[in-house]
Amino acid sequence: MTRFPRHLVRADLQAFDGYSSARTSFAGPPARIWLNANEAAEPNRADPGGSVRRYPPPQPEPLRRSFADYLGARQSQVLLARGSDEAIDGLVRTLCPPGSDAGIVVCPPTFGMYAVSAAVHGVPVHEVPQVDAGHRFRHDLGAVADTVRRTGARVVFLDSPGNPTGSTVDPGQLDTLLGDLAEHSVVVLDEAYAEFDVAGRSWVPDLARHPHLAVLRTMSKAHGLAGARVGALVADPELVQVVGRVQAPYPLPAPAVEMALSALAPEAIQHTHARVAATARRRERLAAVLAGHPGVATVYDSAANFVLVRSGEADSMLSRLREAAIAVRDMRHLPGLSDALRVSVGTEEEIDAVVRALRDDRAPATALREERAP
């Protein structure tokens, strides 16, 4: 059986035990009276039932089990975190010695938190730009492998579907990359938008074949719980344990845990699947709306819940949308996207508002004047 390449973990953290909290250090039969964490003896008036008087479990087992069941993983492969961001930071801290040359590889345009975490940690960021292939972006995974070997990078971050591109990583090429980097680097696949990829697959089942693969998931997107800040690292149990030891003692508030548990109940998941399907339908409508604008040059294919567009009239489009109190994401600060905007898929009524805001007198009579299908 292939094992996780432990030599990729920082040498000073391989025997690191982490913080021993009051909850994790207590041993013995179940306690009836808890006097080991300096918690308030009586509840706050804002919490008369005392539901949040005590510290929550560092890794609440019911939620960990539900997340594992939802993803088809083993519970030992799941580390709960404050969104994907905490898992990203934990991976960088665990695998990249601060101040060393053992940094990370990213493929811009991509999610900015990968580079932010590396910069805060004091390790280099090596970029392998994606290729603009017309209506989608393509990763150059051969160049990624070469960069890892040349630089000694410990972590490769790939997002699929990507943010802000909406494109996915080619499965065959990713499988080849994983084989090439088995002893060189941890490959992190960020699946924050995986539920929206109707033709896609999750790489969680491949963790057994590739113990140096790590998958990031979140409840912020398809599950609609962005404010709860619940995510997970799904990886080899050995990597899960060592990242967990550098994590803050009580990462998830009790109310967020309860909300996430409710969202992973079978009935709630069925509802989420229905909402995701509706989002995919509205994504096609939004893409058509934006393609009908005379100033839009390219609308990229998207497997996420947003659409990326290029426009030589980005300033004008932003101005019209702002006048209508509609906020979209200006992506022109990113390399290779000097004329790009990212628009999330909203409700039908919100897409109607985009239609009204972008209506242009130069457009053909049919463009940007379509009505909602019944």
C-alpha cells in the first residue's frame, strides 16, 4: 500500500503535538461536572439555554462523520476547518518551512488565497500561468511538474472548477501529474465549486491511489452557508493529523456546526441538488445575456456558479451595473485578465436586473431584451 510521503512535512513539525486543549486532554470516564476549561458557570442572558456556554469539540464527530459520508470518504480522512481558507493556510504552514525555498506552485488566474498564505508564511510562490484556449482556460500540468522539480516546491494548488475561470482540470493530465510528483509535492485540488460541475467528478475517491493528493471542500457555495465558515480538508489520515496539530484549538463555533449538520441531512442535500441544477440553468441564461452585449468579446464556459467575461468596455459595464446597485467582481488586476469581469449567477430576478442595467441602444433588437422563460 502506498503511504503518504512524510518527508514533505516540515521536519520541526513531524513530532509536534500541538496545543492540548481542555477538551482533548481529558481522559477517563465521561465527565458529569466540567471544571477544567475555565468556562462560565452560568449561561449568558443572550444564550439562556446555555447552548454555547462551553467550548465546542475541536473536531465535532457528528459533523466529521456527515461530511465524510457526503463525500464518500473515511472519517479519518476529514479535517474540519473554518472554510477552505483555514485548510489552505494549514497546508502551507505544515509543509513549507518558513523562510525556505520550499514554496508553492499556483496556476494564475486562480484563487488569490494560495499566494496570500504563502506570502504571510514567508515562502516563495512559483507561477505556471494557465493557457487561454478561447472559451476556456487550460492548465499546463507538464510545466507544473517541471517547476516543482526545479524549485523544490512542497505544495501545488489547483482549483477545479477554477476561480475565476470556471474551467476544470483535465482528469487524465491530472492523473499523470500525480504520478510524476508522488515523492516531490503535495497536490491540492480545490473543489469549492465541484457541485456545480454537472459533467465532473470529485477526486476524493482517488486519495487511496494518491496519498500525496489533498482535496478541499466547502459549504460556502452550493450549500449556501458562506456565513457559517465551514469547510474541510480531505486527505491521507497522516496529513490530516499533522495539519490538525497546527490548527487553532476550537475552529468551529457550535451554532455553525449545528447548521452544517442540518445542511448535510438527506432532505437538505436533495434540496441542495435541486438548487444546484437550477443554478446551472440560470448560468446558461446569464452567459447568453452577457454574450449579447456589444462590448463583450468573450464569455468563458463555466462549470461553477459564475461567468467570466472579457470586455473592452469593462468600465462602462461596471458603471451601468453600479448605477443599478449591482456588484460584480472586477478581475482586471489579475495577470492575463486586464479586461475581465466575473459575474455570479443570481436569481432569475437578479439576472433580469442585469439585463436592464446592461441594455444598450447599439444592441440588436433581440440582444439583452430577452424575457424570462416561464
